[in-house]
Amino acid sequence: MKNIHDMIYDVRLEWEYARFKNLFSRTSGLLPHEHEMSPDSRRSLDDLNRKRQGLQKSISETFAPFKDVCRDCGGVCCYGHGSFYRAIDYWLQRRNGNAPLPSHAGEKEVRITPQRLYSILCRFLVTSGGSYDYIKENMKDKEKSPCGFLTVSGCRLDVSNRPVLCIVWVCPSLRKATNLRSRMRYIELVTQLYIICQRTADVIHTEHKAIRGNGRGNGRGSGK
Ligand code: SF4
Ligand code: SF4
């Protein structure tokens, strides 16, 4: 049975993951109009991207003492998803040669409702530990769609260029391995990362409104 600390940490991590996903769905609308972005917005996105890269490195360093867990596992969380790239990764990394076009431009919004929070709580009350089941579940999809960036020696992307969800996700095995200090540092950093992503979404939204307002987007993609 999990102790109260582990349970609070689990719920907090699920909450973080859900709110990142929720935020990402806001950033796909302007993709067809990227070439029309104003210089000011481009500069803001570049600045936010630099901050994101620094934070992703810091998050990775926070978990560095526990990296044996991931090395032994071989990247089970990288199977079964195709890739974790979302529209926001494209916006953040659009000048980076590693960034593929997002494959989730039409992704549905994941609302954080009281029901969703309740189901998160139930899941973690019922699946105490859970890491073995998690790995077993993910391995089922192993042959189906491993992430295109996964190699035998791990992810071939530098940690600063990995999709945000790859950084935010902490599987049950890794959760168990970490200590209180690293957990608190992780929460602190991931909160800052969320703010960066939120500001990115705000820049894109403001720009989107401007493009639609002056009719620049007529006749293309999602412009209505
Ligand atoms: S986060 Fe978990 S599933 Fe992913 S590589 Fe590390 S131990 Fe494996
Ligand atoms: S980008 Fe890297 S860390 Fe993310 S799922 Fe693919 S291989 Fe795994």
C-alpha cells in the first residue's frame, strides 16, 4: 500500500500531465498560418523556447541520480505512442531541424473536470505501486508504434529538444525510485515549464486573433 506522500505525489503528477495536455490543444489552430506570424511574436516564441530548453535540462538533471531505472527499463514509455510531439512542440522548436511536423494538430481538448480528477484519484488508490502493470501494458504495444526517436541506446534527441510530454511524464517505476528532495524540485521546475508553455499558447492565441481579425488567414487551413 502506498504511503500518503506517494499518493499525493501521484495525484500531483497526473494533474500536471493532464493540464499540460489540456494546454497543448490550444496551440494547433494557427499552424497553417505560421508563415504569417509577426516578427514580435516570433521573437517572443524564440525567447520562450530558450527558457524551455533550460528548464528541460534542469528537470533531467534533477532525475539524473535515478537514471539507472530508465536505463534498465530501456524506454518502455516510448512505445505505443508513435511520438509525443504536439503542436506546442512545433511552436517551441519550429527553427530546430529535429522537429517533425506535429501529428496531433487536431487533438481534442482534455478538460480537467471534477469527474476527471475523481477518476485520477480512484486510479491511484486502486493501483498501489502499479509500475509492473504499467510496463506490462505498454509492452503490449511495443511492436505497434515505437517512437521514431527511440534507439537501442535511448532517445536520440537531446533532452532540451524532446517533446514537452516526454519531460513531464514520470512513470510509476521512476516515481518510486525518486526521493522527496528530487520530487519537490521536479514539481517546482515543471510548474515553471507549464508557465512557459502557457505563455507560448497565449502568444499564439493573440496572433491567431490578429490574423483572423484582419482577414490575413482567409481561404487557408482553419481560417474561417
Ligand atoms: S520513465 Fe519509466 S517507463 Fe520510461 S524509461 Fe524511465 S523507467 Fe522506463
Ligand atoms: S522523443 Fe525520445 S523520450 Fe520522447 S517518446 Fe520518443 S524516444 Fe521517447
